[in-house]
Amino acid sequence: MAQKAKIDFQQILDHSHIANPYPLYAQFRETPVALQKDGSYLVSTYNEIVSLLHDPRVSSDMRKSDEQTQLRAQGHPATEQEEVVPAFIFQDPPNHDRLRRIVVSQFTPERIERTRGHIEQVVKEHLDRHAQGGQMDIVDDLAYPLPVTIICQLLGVPREDETRFHAWADTLASNLDPGQVQTEEQQQRIEEARKQLRAYMEQLLEQLEVHPSNTILSGMLNAHDIDGPMSPQELISTAILLLIAGHETTVNLITNGTLAMVRSPELLKQLRQDPELIIPYVEELLRYDPPVHFRIRTALADIEIGGTTIPKGATIILVLASGSHDGRRFEHPEAFMLDRQDNEHLGFGSGLHYCVGAPLARLEGHIALGEISRRLIDPRLVIDPPPYRDNAALRGPRHLLVNFKGLRD
């Protein structure tokens, strides 16, 4: 029999909890698989989340949910967004596998490593603008511009168009939180940004067909997978995914990482004494305060898990951030431990949809957070907790103001 949660998931979507949702997650974990008022099932414990992420009966394609099926059965027309081919992370095998193979073939270790010098240059440029110290907004002055610059370079977007991509990413990301109710004006702005971005991508692809380049977008365009190439619509959806998903998550990674180190002088001291610690620092950060807090799935069959049967067609909410704080999996889960062993967190998911861009996000995090910890002299938070964006799924500060006395060379 399904157990009802002691806390309604809507509380997580309530902005008053966004600065620290972890006490609520602890209460969720008392009921590992819990039926919600709307008929969805919330899963909050590590083993159950991992099991479902690896279960072929769990779908990432929201078109297969009961709600969408009922709408079509009632004769409701598809929206423009539904008519667009969804990105591969919102599809199931076998099509997901074909598309993912093509993307992975372009995100090679060699290509990612070649971005190191550019990432270092961009981080240095943004920090050097504040050489005299004073106040810096880590979000607007570094964390936001860095990943969009890098992904634009990888995709083959001209540098003069980066500002447009930044605006599109910001607008479209606001539509990724299921708890955010959009006004008609906001919906129109999101739809307009989507149309502009798609039109831009179509034009860029036309240019690449005539003049191929050594970029990810050109590589995907000319890739020859055993099950067939990407269609133009699949190429556009994938490019938009790489821009939006990779951009927003990396912003949160850098911002959350800065927040954690500035809050803890001891952590900051350790990072300065041993710069190599930035690697385990980022891994622990991905567990402790990750960029992505939950994902939505659909049950394709009745699934028995955690003493509960999730019925076919039901929506499943996988609270990844809660799973990474599960005391049955991690020792002292509420402590930030640089020497944590066996840190198989859910910061990049698990299973079939493990984040393709994880190596790039890690590299950007290592470099940006390493330079912040090394160069900022006596950093102090201006506001704690900082203001957060209205997005409980891709959770991160909207601004992170830091006062500091200057920069080390």
C-alpha cells in the first residue's frame, strides 16, 4: 500500500524553503517512496533512486505520462513545444541511445581538455576586472558568463553572438522548474526566445553544411551512427539542450562552491594550502549542494519499490539531492568532508541518463573554484543566505555578493 508523505512536495517548490531544503529532505526520507496529493510518487532515498534510474520500466519521455495520454485521448491538440522533437535526455531507448552515442562521440576527453586554456583565460579575465577588490557578484561577474562562453566555442557560435545566447539561456531556463507558474507575458517571452534560438540554430547548421568546422555542432551534423544520423530537428534540440542544461548547472556548481568555501574559513584555508584538493572539493560539493535537485520520470509498468507499488503511468519525482544526503549511504551526510571516500553521489545523475557534459562541468568547476579560492583576499559574504532564483529543480543563488580586499597574482 502506498504511504503518504509527511511533507507535501509543494513545500519544496515554496520559495521560502529554497535557501535550505535539506531539513525537509530529511523528513522525506522517513518515507522512501511516498504518494503525493496529485497522484505522483516522491522518491527520496539513495538506493531507491538509483534503482529507478537504472530501471528500464522508468521513462524520461513525459509524452508517456498519464496526463499527456489523457489529453490526447480527449482530443486536445499538441502544443508547439510538444511538436518539437524533444532532446535526447527526454527520450527513451532505442532513439535515446542513438542520439546519445552521437553526442558522446563529440564530447571526447581530448576535446574537453583542449578547452582548459580557454577556461583559464576567461576566468582570469573576469577576475582581473576586480583586481582592486571591493564587491563582486560571483554569479553575474563570473559564473554566468563562463559556461556560455565555453559552450558557444565548442558548438561553433561566433563570439559576438554570445550575449544573445546568454539572454536565451536565462529566459528558457526559467521554464525548467515544474513548480514555477508562468504568467501569460512570461510564457510569450519564453516562446519567443525558443523561436529565436531555433531560427539561429537552423541558420548556423545551414552554414556548417557548406563550411564544416572542428566543432561539436559540425561533428554531430556529419556523424555516422550505426542506427542513422541526427535529423535537423534532433540537431537543433540537442544544441539547445547543451546550451541550456550545461549552462544553468555549471552556473550553480560554481556559485554553490563559492558559497560553501566563503562560509567556511577552514575549507578555504585547506584549498589554499593544497590546490590539488579542488578535485575532491568539487566531488563533495556535487554531493553536498548539487546544481540539480530533482528529476521527473514516468512509470511504464507497475513498479514495486521501497514497500510501495508505483502504478503504470504515474509521475515519479526523484529527489537526487535528498538521495545524496541519505545517511544509510553516506557517513555524516550533513558534513562537508574533503576526505570523503566512496563518494558516488547523484550530482550528475546515474544510469542511462548520466550527464554527458559532466567532464566539462567538472573542468570548469575545478578551474573557476580553484582560482576563486586562490586569488580572492579575505572574501566575505554580503548577504547570507543569498537570494535564490525561483527554480527548485536547478537550485542556485541568483546573486552572490562577496566583499574582498583584492586579488593575489
